[in-house]
Amino acid sequence: MNCRVFRLRTPQHEWVLETGGRHLHLSRYLAEHDLPRDLLALCAMGFFENEELERRLREDRWEERPLPVDEEIDLPLQRERVGKILALGKNFSAHAAEFGEEVPAEPLFFNKLPELLVPTASTVTVPSWYDGRVDHEAEVAVVIGAQGRDLTLEEAERMVAGYTVANDLTARSLQQADRQKGFPWLRGKNLDGFCPLGPCFVPRECLDVSDLRVRATVNGQLRQDATTADWVVDVPHALAYLSRHLTLRSGDIVLMGTPEGVGPLDDGDEVICEVEGIGALRTTIARP
């Protein structure tokens, strides 16, 4: 069944469940049934499994709540629940080709810092000292829901709690300069606010990510448009590979790479990164 969960910027950080054309007050339901107000804990206990959720929707009383607008929506996960953020580079062959490069022989990962996370409808301000190129990168974000190391493909698939959308904002001039020096990509990928995430969380049971459209528009102009069927490495292979090197833990986030069409952003640009079945992540860029 289709469902999406929104976390709101209210003082109580309410949750709204969207399913079957209805918008339900999830926080109130959880409180009434003495259930944890933690998406990852709910995923671990099977709350969002199709049969279980369908039973609860059929048998229990739910209060309706209007669908939130972008300005009401907070990060899909509480910031303190997010562990490490790992991002897969060049996972679309056409994206590698647009920089005159080939897909790496084995998966290429870099990191983004959790403190960079901002919700949809945020304004990201580029530091005034930096006058180089800043690019948008629309991506599927995988939220890990369990702990594991040295995973098989089957185990890796079961590690997924759900999905959301990310914009892997990149200070391209910094990244290219550091690559030429043989430095890591830390500076170019980790300026403040450079990881918009949202607008919602979609549990694994509610979405098949094998062939989803990934798009990015800037001021209404289409820049990126591809499908996850074009991933070089799919989710189970990416997680299994990562787990050979470090332990994956509940709350970790893995970005699955961006399609071709990345491009520069100017002051006042509005970027919308959208993944079919998840939603649209909106960000405004400010360049003093």
C-alpha cells in the first residue's frame, strides 16, 4: 500500500500519515495506543508492514488532519536520530560521462555531515567568501533501520527502514580543486545547509525503488531527469559493499547518487528535487 509520513515544525513535532487519499494524525494515534513516537522504532516493530498497517487503519479510530504545506514540514527524522551520512558517487554512468569520467571499478563513497541537514522549504546561504560554482544533485536517500556488518544482499535489503529525497548540494569549484590536489571531497560537499532532506519518509514496504523517476528543476526548468533503473549499483549491493568496511546502524542515511544534468545555482534560484512515489524537496539558494 502507498503511504508517506510527514514530520511537522510544530512545538510537539507532530506526525501526519498520508495513505489512501487520507491524512491522519499519526502522533495522536501513537499516543493513544502507547506506541513510540520514533519512525525507526515503528519500522523495527513492523508497524508499517502492509497487513499490520491495513489492520490498524481498518479496525482503529484515526483523527483526520489536513495535509501540511511545505513551510510546516520538518526533517523526516529527528536530527538526533541521524547517524552518519554516506553518499555514492558516479552511480549513474551518464553523470560520470558529463564530467568526462568513467564509472569507478568499485563503488565510490564520500561523507556528508549530519549537521548540514535542512528540511524542505529552507533557504541555503552560500558563504560570502565563496564565489565559485554550486550545483544541485537530486538523489534517493535510503534510511537504515537496523545494525549490521558484512551483510549479504538479502540482509542488506532488510536493513532499509525507508526512503526520502536529498539534494546533495556541491561546491563544485572547491571539489574540483581538491580533487586535482588529491584531497578528499570534504570541503566541497560540506558547507552549511548543503544537505536538504525531505519532504517525507516512505517506509520500505510502501515503495519499490527499482524504477523511480528522479528529477530536478531550477526555477521551473528541467535539469535532471532519469530513473533508478539506471543506477550502476542498486540499494542492496551498495549497503552490502559499505557493510564490508564499517557497521551500518539505525539512523544512518545513504545517498544513492545523482543523474546527469547537474548545474550551477545563482542567488534566488529555487531548486526542486523530486523522486516518484516520495515527493518534492524544495530549496532556495541565497548567494550574498
